[in-house]
Amino acid sequence: MIDYPETAIEKWCEYISGNNDAGTWLIENNFRELVEFWDAYDNIEKSFQWLKNNGFLHLAACIDTLNHNSKAKLWLIKYGYSELAAFCDASEGNQEAVSILLQNEKYQLVKVAKTIFSYQKKRKRSFWKIFDFGNPFR
């Protein structure tokens, strides 16, 4: 994966956190793949296909890996994207993967993984809130 300018990483994290203006900035500054990555993560098939058709097969494989496709993770490792495989694991809270990324000085990937992890945690919490009827023993 290419090294992105720090501003692009900041905007990517903002977009993941729900700031649509950050997505506009990414597209206007030729980082469309980062927007398409996140949109594909949110199950937008058109974005997943865009990644595959525009030379970002490794990012499409990350999406599949984040969706628990072990073959996609093996593909990342086989074709030299082991740091992206670790990024996917780190995005799910795997501390060993975070350590590997830090040891390899992949601070940008750690930052994005942390943002994705926080997003997932918040999304899971909001899903289970529909079953929160309050504490009847108060």
C-alpha cells in the first residue's frame, strides 16, 4: 500500500467517523480509493467493484478480510500485503497485530485501524441498544 500524506489519513479517519465533507476532500484530492474502501466496507457493492476495477485489488481484499473471508487474508499475505492483513486484524482489536504494525512503523495503518475498531465498537453498541429496556431493578 502506498504511503499517504498525513492529511489524507486524517481525512480518511474523519470520513470513517461519519464526516462526509472529509470524503469530498479525499475525492477532490485524488484519494478516491479511500472513500471507495470505506463505502465498500459499508456494503456498497458498487464501491467494492470500483476498487477491483481500478487497481486497488489489495483494498478489496482488505474488505473481504474484514468480512471474515480467510481466503482474502491468505491472498493479502501471499501477494506481499502482510501489513494489510495485520491492519485488518488490528481493526478488529487484535493487539498482536497492532504490535506488528508498530514494530514496522506503520503508524498510519494503526491510526486507521483504531478508527475502524472504534466505529465497529460503537456500531455494535448501538445495535444492542434496541434490546435495552432499562434496568427494571432500580
